Amino acid sequence: MKFLKWLIVTLTVTMGLSLFGTKVNASVIPFISYQAHVQNVGWQGWVSNGQTAGTVGQALRVEAFKMELQANGFSNSSLE
């Protein structure tokens, strides 16, 4: 689970820099949502901003991951 949180933070920063350049704009507040496909479970619901995606204590692997980044009306849900 630590790896998944690290991955989310890394991807958020990387996408933020590539989408908005290296300048920081205080009015841009990104919102990230993500969804996990879990072994023997299937796609789970969307969660966001640090919530757990996947399962805890069930020894089931996350097989796929979808992310959506939104900021000030900008939305990109094609990141899979």
C-alpha cells in the first residue's frame, strides 16, 4: 500500500508539472481520483486524495489502475 501511495504522489507531481508547467499558480488546486481493479473482485469504486484503492489484509493484487486529474475545470480521464 505504501508503494501505491508513493505512485499516486509521484504521478500527481509529474502530471502537474507537465500539464501546468513549472510555475506554481496558487489558484490551481488539482484533484485526483483513482480506481483499482483487484484480483477476484474486479473494478472498485472511484476514490480520491489519499484514500485507499485496493484491499487491505486480503492478499489480493491490484491488476490495473485508472487515474483522473482535474484542476479548475480541466479534466483528463484518459490516463490508464
